[in-house]
Amino acid sequence: MADVRGGEAQAVEVGRLEVEPPPQRSVSSNRISLVLVVSVVLVALAAGLASSSLVDTPFQHDFGGVAAAAIFAASYLALAIGRVPGLAIDRAGAALVGACLMVASGALSLEDAYKAIDLDTLTLLLGMMIVVANLRLSGFFARASAWVMRRAHHPLVLLAAVTAIAGVFSAFLVNDAICLVLAPLVLELTLSLRRNPVPYLLAVAMASNIGSTATITGNPQNMMIGSFSHIPYAQFAASLAPVALIGLVLTVVLIALFHRGEFAGSARLMAETPPARVHRVLALRALVATAVLVALFFGGQPPAKAAIVIGGLLLLTRRVRSERIYAEIDWSLLLMFAGLFIIVAGAEHVLLSGDTIAAVGRLHLDRVPVLSAVTAILSNLVSNVPAVLVLKPFIEPLHDPRTAWLTVAMASTLAGNFTILGSIANLIVVQRAAASRVEISFWDHFRVGAPLTIVTLVIGTLWLWL
């Protein structure tokens, strides 16, 4: 029987397996959800049977289209809300199930499903995770943050320092990983100073989103766009780094404006950060590897190749067991990406006709303001990574796909600041804060994030358009 403490049921451990208790939600909503899930699975299996027994018939094509549309819609709905009511499944699991059903329904053969996975994106993301893991385990992030924050003697200076650290690190490393590292450090520092941690934590989340706009390696969606568009790393950075820089300045201004009570006055901070333990040899290796990696990016080397080679070389050490590095890697994110590639490819193969492309073309996506608005709205509906995959078939036929891809990268990333649910980085910071009993409400984020998103989107759109 589940152990119940404080009114909350805990996981039941059976041998070595942890069994989650059923979610405490309305029975009717769970039943509806399960009925829909079972219906989609049955439709997919029936379509798969029809594809093998009713070859080259109109019924086969129509039934296959219905199945692909149902799988696509159900998968994206699960990804948008982050779960399936009544089931203990997360986004990665939903993406994997959706991919399996696309193959089962006959929308894609297994060979085509393999080909749909963009290995460049997964390779780049894996390599960057290994590099970040080495920097984190060596203690570099803690030491660098402590060094800067000890020199911030005023709340506004501390806010600017937090914003700069989160933005700059996120520009070259994966923003989600930076939030995982910085959120607890900033939280510990602000609580020790008896300051309100909320504005500084908002700065971590929002600056990491904005800073990641600057380069291909700043966030997962940019990595995908870099792979799809083949825009050189240096050109990508030259196009979007100015937008990111302006956005970081605006982040400080808007947070200070909406939290005037925290930054008013002339209070002097005496930041006593705990001494950070740094393994000097590991930190030096990781820093040299990072510098070489960035140089290779700007030197024109394929980002995926450079990242995985440097990441692989960092595993050659006697001081850190490989298992510790593997534990730092977000394997579920890699799995979610692989599933998404297959889901979108299946829907594209079955549903995307010439008429559909022509209809979407009438939306004038070749105009930067239109594409920016569509991307921002779609990113807040289904999240930024799925939004990029949905837009991919409509970007490639445009007369200037390079500008279009830069617009999608800019808008999908900056749109992440609109609400707490807009990006994984936001959720990481909110969850880390909640673990220390610091609440960041939807309104706390929205009243700063919404105007920041609108202003930065306007600036980014004008920058790429004019």
C-alpha cells in the first residue's frame, strides 16, 4: 500500500521498481483521456492493417490520412500540456509512442522512420551536453558565478550580473543546462542576502532564453535550424547576437521596473557566497575544450562534428567516471527529438499535399513580420521545438529560406519568455525555486515576460526585416 504523508501519496517501491500512484484528478477527465488514447491506438493499428491488405485503393489512402492526422494531433496535444491525463507518461514517452504509431499505421516504413531522424541535431546536442557536464562537475560554473556575484554590491548590479552570466553562458552552451546550474546558485545567494529571490530567478530564466538566441548552440531549436538551414555558425551569430544583446539589456530594465521595491534605495550587499570547490585540472581541461570548440564553430567546422569529437575526447580522463557524465545528459530530451522527427515526417508524408502547401503559402510566410508572428504564436501553443518542425516544410520553398530560418530561430526562442510554460528553461527555474519553497507564480512571470517578449520580438523582426 502507498505510504501517505501530509496528504500526498508517495511512490510505491516494488523491489527496485518505483510505481507511481494514480494522479489525483477528476475521474471523468481521466476516462475521456484514456478513451481518446485507446481510439488513436486502434485507428493507427487499423490503418496499418488496411495499408497491408488494401494496397493502392482510395480507402487505404483516406484511412491512412485520418490515422496520421489523429496521431499527429494527439501527440502534439500531449507535448503541449506535458502529460496525458490518467497515464504516467511524459513528453519523451508521448513522442516515442506517437512515432511508433506512425510506423504501425503505415504512414512511414521503419526505414523511412530511421531516415527522418536528423542525426546532426542529436549529435550536436549530445556533444554539447557532455561539454556542459564536464564544466559543471569540475565546479567551474559555481566558481565563476561566485566570483562575479561577490563583486556585485548593489541589488541592481547583482541583477545585471545574473542576467549577463545567464545570457552569455546560454549563448554558447545549452540554455536548459545553464538554468539547471545557475538557478540553485542564485537562489542560495539571494536567500543568504535576505533579498527577494524572484526577480533574480526570473533573470536567470529570461536571460537564458534571450541569450540562447545568439548562436546555433544556444538551444535545441536553434540546433535543429542550424542543421536544416546549413547557415554557418559565424553568420548565424552575426545576424542574431545584436538582438540577444539588446534583449538582455531590456531584461534588466523591465525586471527592475516591475520590481522597483527590490532595487530602490542604496542598500549595499555583502555577498558571502560559500567557497566553491573546483577541481583545477578538470576545470582547465573543460575550459580549453570549450574554447577550442567555440573556435571550431566560428572556423566553419560542422557544429555536430566539432561537438561530438570534443565531447568524446573529454571522456578520456582518470578523474571522473564516465557514469557521472552520462548521468548529466538529458537522455529523455534526445528521445523526444527522435520521436518528434518521425511524427512530423509521417504527417508530412501522408497529409502534406501540393494544395496544402499552396494554401499555407497564401499566408505570406515569406514576409518577416508574418512569419515571426506565426512562429511566436505556434511556439506558445505547442512549444518551440515542435513549432520549428511543423514549419520546416513551409520554409524550404520560400525564395529566401536563410532569412526565414533566422526569423524562426529568433521568434521561437524569444516567444519562450511569454509565459512560464513557454520554454523548458522557465519550468526548470520554477521547479528549482519550488523545491526551496520559493514560489514564482504565473503572474510573477507573465507581467515581466509578456512585455519583454513583445518588445524583443518587435526589435528582432525589424532587425531581420529592414
